[in-house]
Amino acid sequence: MSSTSAVTALVARPSADVLKICRAAVGRILNILALLLSVAWLPAEAQAEGAAALARAKKIVAGRCFLCHGMLGEAASELSPRLAGQNAQYIAKQLAKIQSGERESSAMRPMVGDLTFEDMRALGLYFSMQEVRGHVSADAQLIARGAAIYARGSAAAQVIACAGCHGANAHGSETLPRLAGQVAAYIVARLKNFGARRQLEGDAAMHDIAAKMVEQEIRAVAEYLSTLD
Ligand code: HEC
Ligand code: HEC
């Protein structure tokens, strides 16, 4: 190897590395640019989709649901459940179950007959976005009993803690219903229904749990949950 070619080799090697680094840097910058562009575009699209869904839901709610659930899902009376703050997927799933007849409800069945899958998803999104405020209760003793059952279950009745599934704050999850702020009378009715297995739908765990609970425990846990935000 001549001295010139040795020098060229020495110079060429770093320059190849520099090229590689430059190419990598340009690639990274292009990636970042592509990411920035997609980030700039996607939310606008998603936002438009979300706005369209909310408008679609609002129209349906104003047309019929508000009569019983209120325009903001706050429940128009003790007879209907609160939908405000309820988890979107859970709402859509219940509507589908009521439509198919899997969940029996003489009040709700005529309301869902013509709803499409998209309507159900839109309604879920709409109600999930509404604010919830806990109900006021004067019965501190009943609430304390309910809070204990919710957090730790009831050894006497061999009932496992509700918090294990519905969450410490009773906000539920994508698939589990929120119970915080729900109308107490609705929770009582639902638990009695689960317990009596009058309705075949619902989680098997809820049937077993509710069947073991006595009236006073059901009332206590319902009262407690209704006061949560
Ligand atoms: C005539 C009164 C009435 C109207 C109108 C009504 N609902 Fe209901 N809704 C009820 C009652 C009562 C229940 C409880 C049913 C049960 O447990 O069997 C209920 C239950 C529900 C549930 C299940 C809630 C849960 O926590 O499991 C959803 C979701 C729901 N309604 C959505 C709607 C939507 C959406 C509309 C409009 C398309 C609507 N409802 C119209 C009375 C009504
Ligand atoms: C093993 C998990 C699990 C435990 C523990 C549990 N739940 Fe549930 N619960 C569920 C599931 C799942 C559903 C939804 C069923 C469905 O999809 O219809 C549900 C539904 C409910 C509903 C109906 C909500 C609505 O909006 O209609 C009530 C009320 C309820 N649970 C109360 C309780 C209470 C009170 C306890 C404790 C005593 C409890 N749950 C413990 C899993 C659980």
C-alpha cells in the first residue's frame, strides 16, 4: 500500500462514517417531519369524526332519550338510570343487548329498535362525556355500611368486594359499568334482578354476588354508590 492510498483510506473511512451519520440524521429528521405532519392531520380528522358523532347522538337524545334520562344523562327521575359519565363502550354494549333482547327492558326496548351500531357508539361517547355529581344522602350510617361492603365485601354473606372489579372509586373501566353517582333505586332494582336471575344477561359473577346479598346490604351499597362523584 502506497502512503497516498493509506492516507486516502484513512480519510475515506471517516468520511464514509460521516456520510452514514448524515444519512441517519436526515432519515431521522424526515421521520420526525412525517410524524409531525401525521400528528397535525390526525387529530383534526378525529376531531371532525368526534364532533359528527356527538351531533348525531345529541339529535337522538333530544328526540327521545331525554324524556327519561335527561338531556345530559342526569336521569329525569328515580325510575331511570343516570347515563352521565357512564363508560362509552358499556353504554353501546347495553344498547346492543337491549336491541337483541338479551337484556330485557320494557321501557327501553321500543327506544332502541332502529339504532345502528354507529348510533350506539355515538350515544356512548355523548353520555360518557357528561359530568357527574354525587347525590346527597342524609343517612351517614347506611353510607358507612355500604362503603365497607363495597371496599371489603361482606364476610357474613360471603360477598366479595365490589371494588375488585368496579374499581376503588367505582368508575369502572371500558367494559365494566361505572357505579359512582348512579341513582340508588336503579342499583337496588338491578341487583335484585341479577340476584333473582330474572334476566339471563349480565356477568355470571354479578348473579352470584347479588343472590347472596340481603336487602339491607343492597340498600346500603346502593346508597353509598349514589353519593360518589
Ligand atoms: C320511557 C323512559 C326511557 C326512555 C325514553 C329511554 N330510556 Fe333508557 N332506560 C330506561 C329505564 C327504565 C332503564 C333501566 C332498564 C332496566 O334496567 O331494565 C334504562 C336503561 C338504559 C341503559 C342501560 C344503563 C345501564 O347502566 O345499564 C342505557 C344505555 C339507556 N337506557 C340508554 C337510552 C337511550 C340511548 C335512549 C334514547 C334512544 C333511552 N335510553 C331512552 C328508560 C328510558
Ligand atoms: C367479578 C367482578 C365483579 C364484582 C366483584 C362485582 N361486579 Fe358488578 N358487574 C360486573 C360486571 C362484569 C357487570 C356488567 C354486566 C353486564 O355487562 O351487563 C356488572 C354490573 C353491575 C351493575 C349494573 C350496573 C348498571 O349500570 O346497570 C351493578 C349495579 C353492579 N354491578 C353492582 C355491584 C356491586 C354492588 C358489587 C359488590 C357487592 C359488584 N357489582 C361486584 C362485575 C363485578
